[in-house]
Amino acid sequence: MPVPTSSHTQHVVILGGGVIGVTTAVTLARQGYKVTVCARDLPTDSESTGFASPWAGANWATFATKFDYRMQRWEEYTFKQLWNLIPSGHVMELPITVYKSEQGIKDLWHKHLTPNFRNIPGPSSKPGVAGAAFTSVSLSAPDYLGHLHQTALALGVSFVRKSFKSVHEPFQPGQNIPAADLVVNATGLGARKLDGCNDPQVMPIRGQTVVVDAPNVKECIMALDGSYGSESAYIIPRPNGQAILGGCFQVGNWNTDIDYDMGQRILERCFELNNALSPTGKFEDIKVVRHNVGLRPAREGGARLEFEMIEDAESFDEAHPVVHAYGIGPAGYQCSWGMARDVLNLVDDHLKPASSLEMLTSTDNVKQSATTTPRSCPVAPTTTRSRSSSQRWIPQSPIISPQTVLI
């Protein structure tokens, strides 16, 4: 997409170079905003354990509970965006089989969205477990993050390796970037210590995976029935011929060291699910590429996405506009475009003249442009924002449960 010819004069600084921050940068830049992404870890840092984005499993399989309509809206919008990227090669179509409790399968909300959705019986060895199969999407997290980075650069987004201690610093002169008119706080786990935010509800969820060469594996299988406690078993094929195997769900664990005993358990459980992980069908011939550990940036009470005017303690007569977008935990990739659209709504509400919000603009057209629904799926009702309710959000949802989480 070419750089927009008409632009806003406002400068938005995004704190955070993960999938939420970079997707938001692309979304804002496409609407003509001047955007700078500042972060300690940038999208090209594919080996960094300082942020979770390079390590994600990154398929689309819902994390939203039955009545979490906000997350459902984010996931639906993102699913459509990712589906439309399949021809580019950055995303691939993927058959998925999920095993959960019988109630968990009944509560799946996306029957209208994902093609070929059908209920299937659970394993005979596990009473009370049921299954569902459908067509979804998958991506290779490091490669996709690189694609987003290149897209943002082509749109004129600047990337600066820089850490801020406070949400107020980007508004001040002398920071080696143009002063911000608005800041987007997409710092993930960093929101816990970022002055002006200091959110004590932010916490890590440790995940561990194993990446293997498995070009013969063409289907995702996810055993999320809770039978492994804080661990689980899933296989996610990627577009590059590899598969990512997992995993675990360790709330509050900051340790990024690899647990090789856990890695062995992951390999054994996943081989039981599909012996095509090995080119010979023998466990000892599985080709391990690497072991991964990532810290999912979660938040007790659910993700925070809201607008806030924050007073500067060093300048009592001044408050700065900040849009918070963090705490999505393991669902960053599959909520990314939906969250970015909501951030755009809040940025527009603050920075655009009030009169322009009542007009039909190119922004409004873009916000409705993702209504393309995957083939064989009925069109879902369009969700529109409520400006009166978009300014503040009170957490309603509990943290995502172990039975639905993968790195």
C-alpha cells in the first residue's frame, strides 16, 4: 500500500515494538498519522527473550470466552485481516482440531466465522472431552513480524531503539524524536514499571515450545482439555515447513531459562498426537530446530485498551493524552488488528477535529474494509464503536484460563 498522500500533522509515538505496537503503527500510518515506534526490542530482534512476539505459536484459535464480546470482536476482525493475507504467503490456511471439555466446545462462538466448522467426538480414552474441527490460519511469528516491520517502514513509520521510563518523556523536547502529540502505550510487561502507568495487574505467563522441521505435518492439533495441568499439547504447522510444539502456562513465572525436561515431555506428547512429526515415523528421528521460552504479557482482569489524560507529576498544570493497549497475554497475534482498530478510534477521537468525526472519511471506509468473510462463511453483523463508551474501559474478564492458552 502506498504512503498516504494526505496526512495529519499530529505525531503519535508508540511505546513497544511487539505485534500490538507494530500493527498499530501500520494502522495509524495508513490513515496519515506521523508515527514513531520507540522500544528496547525492535521487530528485527528475533532472538530476544525481552518480548514475547518472536516466540508466539501464532495460529488463530479463539481465546475469547462465550460472553467476552470485546475479545470476540478483536479476534473476528483480525481473522478476516489474516485470511486476506493468505495469497501473500505470510499467512497460511490451516485445518485445526481442538479438544476441550464438552462445555468448552459448546461455548465456541466462531461457528459462523471459521470455514468448515464441525463437532467431532473426543478421544475414547478421555470421557468428558469433546472436539471441534475447522479451517483457520497460521503464521511464522518472526517472519510475520518482519513483514509488518517492512510494511510500516514503507508507510513512513520511524523505528527508534529507545526506552522511556515515563509516558510523559515522549512529549518533552530533547528526546531525539519529534515531540509527541499522543502516546500509545503498547509496552506489554513494561507497563508494570512505566511511570505514569505502573500497572500492578501486569504479569508474565511463561510459555515453552519446541520448533521442529516437519514439512509433512499439515494439520494443527490442540489438546486443551486440562489433563496436563499447567502444561498442554499442541502442534502448529507454519508456512516455512516447520511446526511449533507446546506448551505450558505458568502464571507469574519470569524465568526465561529452557527446561529441557519439559521440552522432552512436549515432544513425547505431540508425537503421540501425530507421528508425522518424524520423517521416519520414529520418535528419535524428530528434527528439533530449537527450544523456545517466552513470557506472555498478561494482565489480571484482561487487556487494557483505553484513553487516558495523565497528569505529569513534574508539571502539575499539564496532562498528556495516552492510549493504553497492553495485557493481551497469549492472544496478541490473533487480536492485533482488532486492537489496533480500536486504538485508531481513540486516537481519532482525541486528535481529529470534532466536526470531521461526523463526516464520511477515508478512515471510516478503511475501518469497514475488513468485512470480507472467508469463503463458505455467512457474513457476521458489523460491529460499530460507541464513542461514548470507547473512552474508558473497566476490566470485566478474568485472566485467560490454562485450558485455552498457548505461547
